[in-house]
Amino acid sequence: MYVLGIETSCDETGVAIYHSKLGLINHILYSQVEMHSEYGGVVPELASRDHIRKLVPLIKQTLAESQLISTDINGIAYTAGPGLIGALLVGAATARSLAWTWQVPAIAVHHMEGHLLAPMLEENSPAFPFVALLISGGHTLLVKVEGIGKYLLLGESLDDAAGEAFDKTAKMLGLGYPGGPKLSALAEHGKAQLKFPRPMTDRPGLDFSFSGLKTFALNTFNASEPYSDNVEQNKADIAAGFQQAVAETLSIKCKRALQQTGLNRLVVAGGVSANKQIREFLTEMTDKEHAQIYFPRLEFCTDNGAMIAYAGCQRLMTGQHQGLEIFARPRWPISELY
């Protein structure tokens, strides 16, 4: 079956077509980063309006490039949450309307389930069961995955997610938007000689806390700036120390999760999974643990329609679908999925 996937949870408009046997047919992504950078972060109302402008033309373009027409589509999957409610409603209303018009089923997809299953789009995809680390701008989760919809939450961030801490620390250092990638780029010019804490690694459990790291970064910068002969190098050193602390903390927690579950496969997905140093730390850890690690390709780390089309296809093939209601949930725990 051909499934049209629609992603509009935040500041990227993603459209894709996935076939149950042929795999990914096509995907297109439009990013709003340039528009939001003027404001130093995502402006929800502007994001919603831009999704309205871009979504239908992107759907038409995706169909045309795939050499398909509306009657070829057998189902529609859309991101229903979590995310910005206005942005979610644009995708949900469009998907539900098209499904009714084309007389095909529609399925609401959990955004983090899409990320969790993104590595399944790769030729070397993981087999169930596995441990998944989901790290994005708004979420940091450790999940035991037995199969589609069979998710056990092992740990989560009690305050800031890893990506959120990256963005806030970058803003404190005056790096602008998008903060995470800019902080990572700056860290390459710094030395991780400042001893940042590894939060919540000195106690049992798989929960995370990254709020204190950004506070530590701010206090370090404020204390050293008046005495620094090279402010930019000082910022680079702080960025390097911060990034290494996040990477090592994630590595320690993932090692615990593998040991506690007895599993030897780790999936790492979400926007922050594109971070080079985090990938290096996690790969080194899994090598030592004789475990396998799986990442999505970089273009599928950030929000995209391909992961939504794939996740939706798996659920549609089991007979699941939504009613005629337009379903959107800005807050939607992954533990509520079945």
C-alpha cells in the first residue's frame, strides 16, 4: 500500500510517500529555520501560517515527483502530537480532509514513535527488541521496544531535554538560532578542559536532568568573562565542555539501560542524534558492551515526513485507523501508545 506521510509538529513541513513493499518512494522537507532565526526561536503563530502556505504545494510536488496521483494513495498518516497545537492542527486538518475526499483511511502518528522507527528506513535496520534513546529539542527518553506499539518507558528527562539544554546554552553564549548546531560547531574549536558535572549519573536509575548543565555553563561564563583575554575561545571551551558532558551522560545511561534490560541493540534517533560527538561516545560505549547501535541517516534525524509515513504504514497494515475527527494532542506521552 502507498501511504502519504505529513509532518507539521513544529518548524518543518515534511511530506513523504512510503510503500509497504517498495519502501520509501519520495520525501520532501521544507524548513522554517531562516524565518524563525530573525526572532531567535520558533514563533508558533508564524510556524502555523507557514505550514498552511507550504503543505498543499509540497503534497502536490511529492505526488508529481513520485509519478503518482491521488487514486494511488491507500492511506494517510499525519503527526498528531506532541508538538505546537496550531502546527499540528494544520497537518491533521489537511490529512483528515484529504482522506475523506480520497476515501482512504487516515492514522494519527505519535511524533516520537516516528523518530523511534526512523532507523527502520535504513537498509541495515534493527530487529526487535531493542533499547531506544530518543533525543530531540523537547524530549529525552529511554524506551524498551518490543515491537510496534509495545513500548516501555525506562527513563526520561525530569526538566530540560538534551536538545533544549543545547539551545538554551547556545542562547546564553549569544550564538543565535538554531542554537544546538551552532553550539556543536563552536565546540569543535574548544577544549573540554572545564569539568562539567554528569547529572544524575552518581545514583541509580535511568532518568535525566540537563537543566543544571546550562546553569553551570552560564555561571562559568559569567565568572570568567571579566578576566578572559579571549572571550570567543572561552565560549568555545565552555561549548566543548558542555557538549562532552551531555554526550557522556547519555552514554552512561544507555549503558545502564542495555545492562538492565539484557538487550544488545541500541537505537538512537531524534534531532540531537545528528550530533557528531554524541554518536562517537555512544558508538564507543556499544563497542565495549559488544552491542549493536543504529542511527537514522542525518536527513531523517530531524523532523521529516518519511518517518511518519513509515510509522503510519505499519499501523494501517494492522487495520488501525482514525475516525472522522481531527485529532491533535500537543502533549502525548509515548507510554499511552498501544
